[in-house]
Amino acid sequence: MKEKAINLLGGLLFCVILCGLEGLENYVKTSYTREATVIECQNNICKAEDKTGNTWEFDNEGYSVGDRVKIYMNTNNTDSNIFDDKITKTKIIEED
């Protein structure tokens, strides 16, 4: 009986690990970052332009025009279309 319980727990642990790895793989496949410069802040919304000329809007969390920011993005499961990607987080890039 004790051996069956140990085998069951081992199997459950294995399944949990596999599910966790699948979730991690999905996160890695759908996440990326961009560096941009804040070009406008109005009404609690900031607009930043990346190096390719695309502009992205996000909530103003203390940013000001000229700040360099790292934008954490999610592909929204459409790898061929960046224009529907979602911003998940922004962070000021500290100057050295």
C-alpha cells in the first residue's frame, strides 16, 4: 500500500513538472522586449517610439518625455502581426 502511494505521488509530481515546463515554453515563445524612448505623456497615457519607428502606448507610471524604457511584450499568439501585441510591463532603463 505504501509503495502504491509513493508511485502515485511520483506520477503526480511528474505531471506537474511537465505542465510547468509547457507553461514556461509558452511564455518564452510569446514574450519579447523592446527598447523605446518616451515621446509623449498625456492624460495618464505615455507614447514611446522604438528603434524601428513603431509607437506603443502604455499607462503613465511616473514616466516623462525623454525617458528610455524597456517594454515587455506578449505576441498575443500572432507571430506575424506585431500591431496586436500587448504590453505586459514597462520599466525605465537606468543610465550608467
